[in-house]
Amino acid sequence: MSGTKPDDAWLRDNALKVLEAVVDAVVTMDASGIIRYANEAAYRMFRHPPGSLIGKPVTIFMPPAQRQVHQSDVDNYLRTGEAKIIGIGRELVGETSDGHRIPLYLAVSRISSPEGTYFTGIMRDLTQSKLAQEALLEQQERLARVGRLSTMGEMTASIAHEINQPLTAIAMYAQACIKLLQNPDTDRQKLTTALEKLNRQSLRAGAIIERIQRFVRNESGQRELCGVNSLIRELTQFVTGDARLHDIDLQFDLAEDLPNLFCDPIQIQQVALNLIRNAIDAMHQIERIYGDTVVVRSRLIDDTVEVAVVDAGTGVSVDDEPLVFSAFHTTKKDGMGMGLSICRSIIEQHGGKLSFFNNPEHGATFYFRLPVGGNDGV
């Protein structure tokens, strides 16, 4: 047959051999949903005895809740031609003979013949790929947490300063209250006022510690609808103290009425915090010779929300540009080189983009863009 088109007899003789060798489950059913053919992989995947599937409804592969919906979709397709899965494919859940649920990717095609209409379904078991994906996400979250711990470690001095302020105030108000109580002619209003101030400062210190704990743990990793400006404003407890410690003027230019993002708020804060701290470090290393202002900006660009951090450092060199987001690449003396790599991974998981450009005069602008709206955009 070399150099010639195979004849129909050869195709028929070899078609079943090919189907039996396929690792994915292949099933053919008639218009009423009765199985007419199933390859060996289908029997293995769904744990049925060889030959037992012929003449059975194809819904035998489905959990009870999906069975009625499936036949309804097939009937609707035959009547209207509207395809919900035929010729499209999608992920769904299958059920084996012993009730075990397995994630599947199903592709269905229609076959028209003189004997009638048939449908062929090709099903791929996604169990291993799902486990691998979950393991990858878990590993990425562990790396993200290491990044947060590293950031908090680098910010120890500024955090200690922020906590020390309310603690110092608490000590002063407590001493004042003791003196007032020791005086038999104490004005009760003065004592009440001092105690109220003491209480406010203790709540302030507690709030700072709670935010640090929540930022470092991020145990839930849950995504929710968030306003990006609110997330940035929550960071002020961390970054303003760090900026003051390095004699940097931190300015916020946040656009109003931005649409919400469907995101993990702690992870997005981690990215913003990392970019802000990188900007502070870049300017501190050169002793602020080009200026002392870092601008944090938010704005709407098409269907994305952009957060940008503009510094007045030296910018990114030509040699470093291709490596900026590479793991273990750093220009800091004591840096791990993981911060921007982790940040890019976080943003890409959210369906967004993290990038940068050098400013016309001095410094660089690092920014990320995230799609607006609900979880269908993620």
C-alpha cells in the first residue's frame, strides 16, 4: 500500500485496532443514548467488566445529578442544533461502577450515517493532572508565604517602630491614670479621658499585630471581590513606617470608583508591598540622589485595574532586564532573588500581568494589571 491511499477494507480492519490502543476512553452511542461501542480504556477507566457496557445507557458513566441534564442536552441539540458540549468539549465529573468520582475532560462529536445519528465521546481522566495542579498551587503558596515572612523580617525595624508608638503611649497613659487614682481629689472626667486614650492605643497596637499575623499566615487563600484601593490603604501600616525609616516620601495617587477585583487579597497586598519596598530600597541604595518620592498609583485601563509603583532610583540595567523576574536573580546585597518571581506567579495565577519600564529620566515603574469583575475573569 506504500504510496497509495488505503482502501475501505484496510481502514475497517485497522480502525478497531487503533481505538483499542487509545489510552483515553472512547464510547459511541446512538441518538437515544445507548452505548454501541466502548474501547478497552473505557472499561478500565470506569471499572466495568469487559463487554458489559454494550446496550447500556451512556448515563451509566455519570453521577445521578448529571444524568437527566445530559439527555436533555442531547434532545435539545437534535431538535435545535444548539451545542452545549458537542463539538466543544468541557471538564466534568464521571462515576465508576463502584461509585468513585473522577474528573474528566469530555469531547463529543456527531456521526451521521445511513443508519442514523451517532455520537462518539472521548474521555480523558484528569485525576493525575488535577493532583499535579493542586501540588503546584500548594508549592506556590508555600513559596509565597516564605516571601511574606522574608518581607516581614526585612521590615522588622519599621514594624517595631510602628508598634512601639502605641505601646509608649499606653505606658504614659497608664502612669497618668495611676497618679490620678493616687490623688483623692481626682477629677473623674480626666481619669475617664486618660483611660479612653489608653484603650484606643491598645486597640491600635493590637490591630497592627493582627494585620501582620493575617498577612504572614494567609491560611485560607480564598479569593473574593475586593477594592484594590482598600487593599493598598491597608498596607499603609506596613509601608509608611518603612518609608519614614529610609527618609522616603510615599505618595498615593489612587483613582476613585475603580471596579472590584476577584482576588486573594493577601496575595495582591504581598505583590504591592514587594513593589513598594523594592522602590524604597532602590532609592535608599543611591542615597536618594534623584529624589525622595515614591508614587503608588491605581487606575482603570480598558477592562483591567492597574497598580503602578514609580521610583526615582537608577532604573533597570540592560543586562538585568531579561532576568528581572527570574528566580534567584537579585541586585540587592542581602536579597534572595525570589520576590519578583513569586509576585509574577501570583499575578499570572489571577489572570493578570506584571511588568516594568524605565522612566524617561530616572528610576523605573513596576506595575501589575488584573482583570476586573467576577471569578469568570480569573
